[in-house]
Amino acid sequence: MGETLITHHIFFNWNRQMFYKKLNKKIALLVFLIIALLGLWLIFDVIPIGPGLPPSEGMPGWYIPGAWQGNEQGCTSLFPKISPYCNAGNYSEEELINVWYFDDESEFLKGEDTLYRYLEENGNVFYQELNISEELQEVIERRETENVWSPIYSPYAFNATGYKSPETSGYFLVYEKPFLKGRDDYFIVYYGVRNTTNLAKEAPKLKKLIAESYYMANGEGKVDSLKPENKKGKDNSLFSWF
């Protein structure tokens, strides 16, 4: 009788130990899964990820062809300083690209408004619809032969802000969130020519320059003209120059 009780006691303890071992394993597995899922949520839903993106200081180079080979000349003095993140590229004695980058929407809106007011005070400002389908197709075909990949999504036609002054004439484009929907990335890019007001003559060259610079990897991103505060939400007249 005593031996039977001892045997039952040992068996009961063994079963209890096995039960707790299995329970602990299940709890540990559950905790691990919760931590893993939380980590994935933080990575994919909270932390903005970009395609190997540089810090804010290096972002202007994204829209300057040849920037990574040293074709950055410092921000032009033709326009006001609207962002600490600014750089330019020269493509001939006269052709240039100037890029202002913003990592904050409120700073972008302030900079956009300041720039537009300056343009109105110092030259002739107008809206124009640009279609760079042919120029982009040439760029895409050339990159394919060179095995160079660069995301180019629509639109291929968009509104631009035209500008004419004795010092420089050209087009301003705004690229909003070109990388990911969840990232605050805003670029104001000027494609221009120095010392001329004959923008119609320079338009074909500038359209090719825009196509070389063009980048849009976010299907929900936006390419548009400058829109100062006092004209937000209003319909803009479009003038076709070519």
C-alpha cells in the first residue's frame, strides 16, 4: 500500500513537471511571436524606410544628374535661401539645375511661398503644362541598354511654373513624396538657362534635362507646379508654349 502511494506520488509529480515544461514552452513561444510581430510592425509601419536614401544634406543630389560623380556646385545665388538643404548642377555654361529639399511639410510650404513671392517680384511668372513623354522614353531606352534601373512612374505630363527674367529663365517643378507614402520628402527643382528670356527657344533642351533628372518611385507621389499660400486650392490657367 505504501509503495503504491509513493509510486502514485512520483507519477503525479512527473506529470506535473511535464505539464509545466510544456506550458513554459508555449508561453515562451507566444512571447517570441508577440515580440517578432511587434518588431515587424515597427519596421514596416512606423519607421519610414527609403531605397538607400542619404541624410537630408545629401538629398538634393537625387535630382541632379551626375551628382554622385561630383557634379554639385553649391546652391545658386539666383534665388533666395529657402532651405538649408540645397545644391545645384551645371550642364553647360548656361544650363543649370537647382534643388531645394525639405524633410518637413510646414517648412516646405513656407519655402514654396517665399520663393513664389520672390519670383513675382523679380520676373514674369506663369503656369505651363509640360509633356515629357518622348524625352522620358529616350532616357528609359538608354538606361535599359546601359543596364541602369531607375523607377519612373507617371505622370509624364504635369503643370510647371515658368519663369522669365534677364538673369535666368526656366521651369520650377515640385516633387512631393517621390519615395514612399509615409515619408515627408519634398523637392523644389529649377531647370533653367542663364542670361536669356527666350524660354521658347530653350524649352527642348530643358525638357531633356527634366527627363534626365526625373525620379518618381511612389505611385501616389505628385509632380506639380509651385503653389503659394494665396493660390492654394484655386484653379490655375495653363498656357501652352509649344
